[in-house]
Amino acid sequence: MIQVEGITKTFQVAKRNKGVIEALKHLVRREYTIVKALDNVSFNIKQGEIVGYIGPNGAGKSTTIKVISGILVPDNGTCNIIGYTPWKDRKEYVKHIGVVFGQRTQLWWDVPVIDSYQLLKDIYKIPTNVYQNNLELLTETLELKELLNTPVRQLSLGQRMRCEMGAALLHDPKILFLDEPTIGLDAVSKKAVRNFIKTINQEKQVTVILTTHDMRDIEELVNRIILIGKGKILLDGTLDEVKLKFGSEKTMVITYSTQFKPFDFPIENINGNQLRFMINTNKQSLPQIIDKVSEYVQIEDIDINHLPIEDIIVKLYKEYQL
Amino acid sequence: MLYWKYVKILFKSQLEYRTSFILLSIGQIFVPFSVFLGIYFLFQRFQEIKGWSLWEVALCYVIIHIAFSLTECFVRGFDNFSRLVVTGDFDRILVRPRSTIVQVLGSQFEFTRIGRLFQAVVIFIIALTKVQIDWNIIKILTFILMIISGIFIFAGIYMIGATLCFFTIEGLEVINILTDGGREISQYPINIYKDWVKKLFTFVIPYGVVNYLPLLYVLGKNNQVIYAFTPLLGILFIIPCILIWNYGVKHYLSTGS
Amino acid sequence: MRSYLVLFQMRFIRGLQYRTAALAGVLTQFFWGFMYILIFEAFYASSSTPQPITFHQLVNMMWLQQAFLALIMLWFRDSEIINQITKGDIAVELLRPIKLYEFWYARLLAQRTSSALLRFLPILIVTSLLPYPYNFVLPPDAFSFILFIITLVLGVLIVVALSMLIYISMFYTLSGTGSILIFGVIGEFLAGLIIPIPLMPEALKRIIYFLPFRYTTDLPFRIYVGSITHNEAIISILIQIVWIIILYIIGKLWMNKALKRLVIQGG
């Protein structure tokens, strides 16, 4: 469905310095640095997948999104999305995609939401019956009924995001690009947005690509992660694979009654008669660890926790020196 | 048509801020009117300029101002295009399956220019009562053509200015030389200027075909009917401008900035 | 004064960084000046009677106008101050231990002077190289030049004091772009920025001489081109000082009143 092959993109960036003298120099000559925003990026995405496209700021996420949504022509590489090359067939291609930029609105600020929807109907030339059906469906799943007649500027951020999602889906897109869809939302709205993404993915088989910094989004929505850093794809796999590879470290919390001898292994935290430390089950098996610990203390209770996904990502970034 | 749907929704938006709309519209009456007042005072001192009387010059003035106010209202999206590039809203336009030109046009309207239009129309009516014109159907048509021609020229220059935004957003005020400057120059009949100015504003940026040349025919200063149709040349001016715009969009797509 | 210097340096450096903008500004103003000159040339050519100022004097006034535009235009928009007033961020400013009137005054002055300093020299140098009668020339004598500098500086102080009144009025109108436009346009007309005051009808001139606006531009520029005698100029300097004091007092009192009202209404 989405085939991206060897995409490369470089930018020229002007240098700028501080101080009067530097500013004067700058008047005369301007220096440029060349930044490689995307370096041989390739991936395939099948219909119906929800892919989390992650990486630190400036890694090349939005450049990728721009390329595959047709608004940036790469220097090199090919791309075939539902039969189109996005930047060559842009006007035809964009009929089939929906884009939500989390921080920017695509609705008209001072008029009721429904007016924006009507205009989008005209922009996308959506047939009336299709529009009616979609509007009904979206109103129901996103609970838009009370919002539709309110001017956008009076909506809360969460309400607005629901309306944005609706706006992006009126024209039945096959692919949905979501750029930080949950940024700045409260917990309830985040949940609503996530539920909705799941629903349309299941019911309409919409393929979803989302960028996010919120790891709960990843955990709850995504079945596949693509990690990008410094313009390169560093990792591409299912969430479980990532967990397996980087999640072998766990935290162990042991409650003890008596202590036999002083601890001489690294401990993260001692709290009364509880101690917390990191273990790596790839290096030592669980029984081995328990055996060892029982040399030091009389164990009363054991609690083992997987690393939260956020910590896994931090480790990922560290591992690739991002 | 999609364009009118944009007009509708943005007019509705504008009505949300009624008071400021009314105040700004009134303010818009004064800006050009002070210029006309200047012209009026100058004529008190100088009586005429190269054979043109005050109210004949006033006709030049109103044609250019009517065209300018309509362009500022309805082509404002291109005039204020740097905003779309800076905020990234132009990306939004690119992910929609319609021509960029219609969408940029639809991105903004400046309805307060009704004030500017109003003062121009009032002066127009006064000027018509003061000037002798042997009316015929061609002359009525010519007036309409003049205004349309002016709109196309101003719009074309806005498009060139907007195209520049793809390359730099600094120093765009240079383009005002061509719009505001051209408007200021061509509110007088261009034959009052030196030869090179006249040529520049006839052959390069053809403001001369908007008011001066057709008014020669309308005011009976020249009876060749061909002058009545010179405004059509101004309409053609939009063609190279559209080509330049398309080139700019292409550049934007390959640099993303 | 200190805050003025700091603000001035900040603005000046920022201005330098945008070389394209500075260049474009110079270019634009050069063309505007040239355009006005072309229009007036046509008027002068179609009349043989002598005018209150010669065409060459008028040309020089036009170039000065363009070179020092940032100093003399009545309305020089400062979005930050506008936002503080209309969006109510003013509360933060009121917490700082500064006098708001003086701070804004310094800020607006810094903005104008830094912007003018970046632009006036290139314009005057280029225009002095043009052939007669379009060229910019030195004033008739050294004393005129000194008087020109003094009246220009005092003129800027008047302009800023006048524009402060516009900002203060925004405490009441809260957006007021419309009223600012009207005030700005009328003020600029009365300052002689649309057509030079010597070319206006006599009756209008008499009114204009009673108002502060002409002391911002018309006075210094006409001293420069030698269309005002030294004696008249010295008297005018005294009038300028009186206007500065009057406008300062009005602005200060009005601002205090506006702020008090703001506090009572709770922002």
C-alpha cells in the first residue's frame, strides 16, 4: 500500500551569529551548511496498519510526512502510495489522504464547525450522500452533536481535536497522517482520540501513520514502530519485538524481613525493608537472581515490573546516540 | 463555485467582529481621500497639468482606486501570502485537491476595503457631473473594462510578490513599489511623466492601459476607438504572472521553505 | 535613558541581521521619493508662475522625507505594545518597577532611531549623486545644518509623544485600528507628508501653524533647504519645546487615568 524506497533529502541552512561585528559580517557574506534531513529512508506499510513514526525533534519525522503527503519533493528515491507518486500526482493523490497537524487547525476559526465541514465538502467534491453518511457516522463516534454549531474559537482543545479528526475523514481517505494528534490534550480527550483512531482503523480499514512524543499513544494504538534518527531509519518492528529487544531489563522490588550481610550489588532504592534494583533477564535467569538475593536477605515478597515504554524509548534513543 | 463559498464563509467570520469592521472601513475612507485632497489642493495652485483638468485627473484617480480596492478585498490572499508560508498553512493548501490559486485567493479577504471603494465611487460620481462626455455604449463598456483590467494587473503583481515569499520573506516591501507605487503614479494620466516612466508603465507594468489610454477616447481627446479596448491588454498581464506563480510553487515543493 | 540605549542597541543589531530587509527598505524609499518627485515635476512643468518653494528645494525635502521616514511618520506600529494593551498583558508590565509612560516612550524612540540610522545614509548618498535637479545637496550654510539637526531631534520627540497618545487611546478603544488609521492620516496630512505645506492654500496653512504636526517634519526640512529664515527657525525651536512639554503632560496624565481605570475594572 505504501512503498517508500531510498528517499534522501538535503537542505541548505544559513548560519547566523551574535554580536554587532558578526551581524555586520553577515551583511557581506552568508555561510550555508548542508543538512541531510533524510538519508536513504525505506519502508513498506500494509493496508490497515497503524504505524508509530517516532524519533526526537529534528530527526526527520516531519520531513518524511511532507514527502509522503506530496508536499515535498525528495532529492532521490521512489515512493508508491496506492498507485501514486505523491509529489508527481499531488492533486489526484491528496484526495485519498487525510492529514491532521496537531498544533494547527484546518477549520475556519470564527464560524461554526459545520460550516467548515460544508466547505470541505465543496473542496473535496464529496458527493452529498457520501458526505451525509460520513457526517452521521463521525458525529456519532466522535460525539460531535453539540459541537457542530459552535464556532471553533469557542471549543476547548480536546473538542477541537475531535472536530479536526472529523474534518480529516469526511472525504473517506484511505490513509490518515496524524502529526502529534494528542499534543496538549487532557487525559479524557486523549483517550477519546485514541479510541476513535482505533475505531476507524478497524471499521474502515484506514491506514494510519502517526508521529508522537506520547508513549501512551504508542502503547495503546500502534502495532508497529518506525524509529528515525538523524535522517536514518534505525529500527522498524512491532511493539513486541522492540519490547523483547530492549525490554529485557526489568525492575525488581523485594520486600525482606531480615538482612544477613551488607549489599554489595547496585541498588536503585532502599525504602524501609524494600529494595529496588534493575535486572536483565538476558544475562541472568530469574531463579539465579533470586538465589543470589536470598544470600543477603530473607525474602518476603517479590515484585517484577517491565520497563515502561517511555523508558524503553529513552534507552532506544540512548542506544542510537540521538 | 468554490471561490464564492470561501467569500461566504470569510464574510460570515468577518461579521463576528462587527465594530472593528465598521471602524476599519471608515478608516479606509480617509487614507486615499487624503491623497485626493492633496491633488485637489495642488490643482488650486496649478490649475491644470499637461492639458488635464482636476476632474479629468479625478477620473484617472477613481478608476485606479476602484480597481485597487476591489483587488485588495478579493485578492488579499496573495497580497498577504507571506503569512501562509510563515505559519505553514500553505502546506495545508497543498494537501487539498484544488488549485493553489483558488485556495490562496480563498484564504483571506479584506472586506473593510469597502471604505476605500466608497470614497472612490463618490468622487467618480462627482467627476462625471463635472466632465463633458459624449456618452455611447462603447464608453460605458470601456469603464467596466478599465476596472477589470486594473484588478488583473494588481492581482498579477500580488501574485509575483507572493511568489517571492517562496524564496525569501525578508524585504518583501519592495513589491509595494509596483502596487502602491504604481497606484500612486497612475492616479495621474501617465503622459505627465518623463518618457521612460511612461514606457515603463505602459509596456512593462501596463497601468497606462487601465486609465490613461482608454480615457483619451472616453474624454474625446482622441477619437480612435481602438483606445477604448486597450484595457484588454491589462487582462493579459495575468498570464505571465500565473506562470511565475506556478514556478514558485514548484520551487517550494522542492525546498519546503 | 539607560533603557533607551539598551533597546536601541538591541534593535540596531536586529536590524543589521536582516540585510535583505534593510536593502529593500532603502530601495523602496528611494523609489517612493522618486515617484513623488516625478509627480511634482509634472505640476511644476505645467505652470510658469513662481511657487513658494523651488522645485529643487522640494526635491530635497522629498529625499529628506524618505531618508528619515522612520523618524517622522506618525504611526509606527509596535505590535508588542498593542498586544499588551488589547490582550491585557499589561498587568505584567505594571508589576515591574518602571514608569510605563517613560518606558514605552524610550522603546518607541529606540525603534524609530535605530531604524532611521540604518537607512538614512545610503539614501542620502545615492541621491546626492543624481544629476540636477534631482540631486540631494548640502544646506545653504553651516548654521542651517545645526538648526536642522536640533529641530529634527526635537521633532522626533514630538512625533513619539503624539504616537504615545494613539497608544493610550487604545486603552479605551481596545482595538481601534480604525481610529488609529484616521488619526494617522489626518496627522500626516497636517504634517505636510502628503503634499508639502508651502504648496497648500493659505487658509489651511494658517490652521496648520497652530498645530504640533508641522513641527515634526515640515520645520526641520524647510530649514535644511533654506526656505525658513534663521530667526524664524529659532523661534520655532522654542515652540517645539513648548509642544514637547504640553504633549508630555497630556500623555502622562491621560495614561495615569487610563491605568487607574484599568485597575478599577480589573484589567
